[in-house]
Amino acid sequence: MHMKKITTIKKFFGKYDFSGVTLGFLVAHSASKFIESIINGFVMAFFQPLLGDVHWRDDVITLGVFSFKWGEIFSTGLHFTIILLIVVFMIKVLQYDEEQQQE
């Protein structure tokens, strides 16, 4: 990005008192929704042919008297895992960048 544009963006955030946390929250929320749509629209589509006429969100596994909607649990767990991996990756990148600046 051009340095003048970066300076303009920094001035804008400073003028309206945006913090890095606020910006991070907005970006993370959007990324989370994007990942959720990929999981629900793409990844879970691979499981659908195995279920036949039942939609993956509605499929139930029954263990004794307990019934579990496994599709929703799996989808949410996959979403959490992907977000966790992204966070770990970003921490590693930031640590590496910080180490490079100290040298």
C-alpha cells in the first residue's frame, strides 16, 4: 500500500479514536462469518450425499435416551478449530516480525 494512503488511514483512526482492538474485532467478526459460510456451504456439502434426504443440520445420532444433532456440533467445532489455527498463525507471524525488528 502506498505510504500516503497508510498515513491517511492512521490519521482517520486517530481522529475518530479507533483502537486496534476495535479494528481487530471488526475484521475477526467478518472473517468468522466468511469461514462459517465456507464450512456450511462447501465443507458440509461433502457429508450431504452420505445422509440421503436428511439435511446435515437436522441429522441426529441417538445414544440411548440422548439425541445429538451431530452436524451442528461438527460444523461449530470445525469453525472453532479454523479460527484457533488462524489466531495461532497470526501470533507466530507477529512474534516473528517482532524478532526481526529487534535484530
